[in-house]
Amino acid sequence: MSYVIEMNNIRKEFPGIVANDNITLQVKKGEIHALLGENGAGKSTLMNVLFGLYQPEKGEIVVRGDKVKITDPNVANRLGIGMVHQHFMLVGKFTVTENIILGSEPKKFGMVNIKKAAKEVEAISDRYGLKVDPYAKIEDISVGMQQRVEILKTLYRGADILIFDEPTAVLTPQEIQELISIMKTLVAEGKSIILITHKLKEIMSVCDRCTVIRRGKGIGTVDISETDVDSLAAMMVGREVNFKVEKTPAEPKEVVLSVKDLTVKGSRGVNAVNNLNIEMKAGEIIGLAGVEGNGQTEFIEAITGLRKADSGTVTLKGQDITNLMPRKVTESGVGHIPEDRHKHGLVLDFAIGENIVLQTYYQQPFSKNGILNYPEIYKKARHLIEDFDVRTPSEYTEARALSGGNQQKAIIAREVDRSPDFLIAAQPTRGLDVGAIESIHKRLIQERDKGKAVLLMSLELDEVLNVSDRIAVMYEGEIVAIVDAKSTNEQELGLMMAGGKKQKEGEAQ
């Protein structure tokens, strides 16, 4: 059997950790090959070795039958290997074309020939059905479009082996479907794709084979046609995973958070939230469902003090918290697992131990008379790292060195540990593997059962249906329906999310 890529017995070490422990990966030409593993299992590290960003301590790489040494990404590009990173490598102020040609600009009389490049970009975009405007500025296009720009960047450089690192982590369900069809088009054109993921449904729908890594070791490679979701999950986490969320019926008590006539402007200066009204009670989880861009983000930012409300009130346990500073909102009893973990959740250059006390560092025992008590800070961090299974070499490791999923677990540990009266969980399982998702869902239900109010905002409809007690549907900045999670389904929610059916709680179904 001839393979387009062979990585044989790859070993990669970092201080205090063996990220890849003699892993072998063999990819056939024209296949979509999944690389599956838990957060921090070593998937991205292995692909960074293939792309020349890391040098392995041991092992060999064979590309199209030739043994090669990939010393940097330029060598990878010359070998036809391109990588679409999880966190995009784009310059916001530049156009699509300017980003794509960076480092390989076509010159005419010593000047960069943008027109020629834009034509080429457009031709490639049309060929693969990417539908990208070559003159659009990166900062003005959606996340899904930015990802297409990353794909175009690899194709422009002539890649025929593409590595996708967690490509669907930040996409809407519709964008995921579009990406899957783009990947199928690429393979039909003779490209080969390695897909780093831990979304089992996607693997089953689009991949040919799957190699599983657990804690840095290769577990095995299977044909997708001969396996199922349960077997893959067990291979990945080393035990059976329960996909059904176990919970008793909710027992809602007093109103914890009351939002009345809330209006909030979006970044373009038009109303993103329009006269929104909702009440959330102790002892229940309300799911917030909606197509991305219908005001969910602005609604949550207004509650947490990250964005000013134009009118209306937000009341927590009888106290008006409208337009308070974020710290005051936190101190009044609100916890926030933010949608964007890098922008609002972490200080990436701080140690993970310091990030774990970001909400409480100025309080005792972590601080006295303005002096930080580091032994107490790191003692607390060690406890939460263990309790929430945050995979890190140590509590002193910089947050940016952790995998996305382990960064997320650290934020969840920090917010859930404070056990606030009202916990907002915005996309809490984005980028997490099935084992971690299972444990996060359990934590949210534990908070509910302690008598806390929980707001779960997720673009994953099955998550909203599984975890929530009631579901509030947002459309064009308004809550258009509040339904019982047990008495609805994905189709009905999808219809309401598209504005197809407006009804308030209590109206006839």
C-alpha cells in the first residue's frame, strides 16, 4: 500500500511532558483521514510536526514515498502540505487577497501585482465553491468566511495535502455543512485531507478512516464504515461515554434574574437586542437558542457589563445591575463562561494558575493589603486543575501553551467553583471532546440542583435540548418563544430560530 503521508514512530517532547509518544499515522491519497483524540491528546502537536512548526525528537516522515526532513512551514508548502489552523493566522486590516499572498507576492516591475493575485484567488475560489470576495477586508467577514480564506491560502500555494485543525469549532451548523461539502469537493479533485477533530458525528459523516490518539499514544486506525460513534468514543477516552444527559426534572423556585425591556446596540450601531423580556429562576437551566448573529452575544454582554444597554433593566435577586462594571456584576453573584475564551476568558501570557483566580485574586486568602499571596493562589489552582481534569504540565504553565479544550476547562473551573447565583455558560463545550462535554454538562446540572439559575447559550441544538429545562428562542434581537425542552425537537426549534413561528410560553403549541 502506498501512502501520500507516513509519519512513523514520531516522538515529540516538551519540558515535563511527552506530547507524542512513538505515534504512527498513514494517510492514503484522496481520503479524508480523521485524527481523533481528547483535548491535549497530542493531535495538534503531531500535525505541527508534519507542517514543520516543531521538530520531532525521533521518528521519520515520508511524503509520497520519499523520506523528508520538514524543517519549517516553507518546506511543508514546497512539499504540497498546507495547514488550516484552529486559530486563524490572518491580518484583520488586510483584504482577502493581501492575506493570501503574504510571503509569496507576485511582483511586476518590483511592485506587488494585486490585480493578478486577486484574479487567481477568484479563480481558485470559484473552482472549489468557496465563494470568497478577494477584495473584502478580513475584519468585515464572518468567521466561516475567514476560515475559507485560510483554505484558499493553502490552495494558492499549491497544497494537495491539507491539514484542518478543529475546523468546525467556531462555525454555525450551516457553515459546518458548507465546509463538509467543500472538503468533499477538494477530495474529488484529488486532494488528501487530515481532519483533526473530536466531533464524532462529523467523522462518521465525512471521513474514510480515523486514527485515534490518547494521552500522546497511538491507539489504532479504523475504517469508518466498520465502526460507530460509541466505539470511537471509547477508543478516545478509554471508557464508555454516556451521550444522554442524566438529570431529574427541574424544581424552579424564586426568580433570580429579571430582564425587562432590554435594548442593546450592536457594534454597527443598530439594535441587536430589542425590548427583550425574560425571567430566570433558581433551580433551572434555560437554554438560549438562535442562529448566530440574532443578538445572543450582545444580550449576554449587556448582562455581564461588557456592553452598555441603551434602555431597560437587568435585576439580580432584586438588585439593579444594569450597566454596572464587569467586576461589580461578578461580585453581585454572576458567573460568566464567555463565548470567546481568548478575548474575555483568559490572559494568555499569565500562568494557568493565575488565570484560575482572575475573578478573586484581590480577595483573601489570595491577597492582603494589595500584596498577592502566590502560595495560596497556586494551591487553589492545583486543587481546581485536578478537580476539573485540566491537562497541563503544571499550574505555572502559560495559558497559551494549553490546548483550546484545556483552556476552556480552566475557565469553567474558575466560574463554577465560585458557585454564583446566576451562571452564564456561553458555548461552554466549544472545542471540547466527548468526555469533557459529559463532565461539563454534569457540572451545570449540579449547579442547577444546588438552587442556582443557569443560562446556557449554545449553537449546538442537541446540547440545548439535552441540558436545558426550558428553551428561549432568539430571533432578530427578541425572545420569540419559550418552550419546555421535553416537548420540543430540533425541527421545531429550527423553524422558530428562522422566525417561522412566534409564540410565548403558555400559548397553545
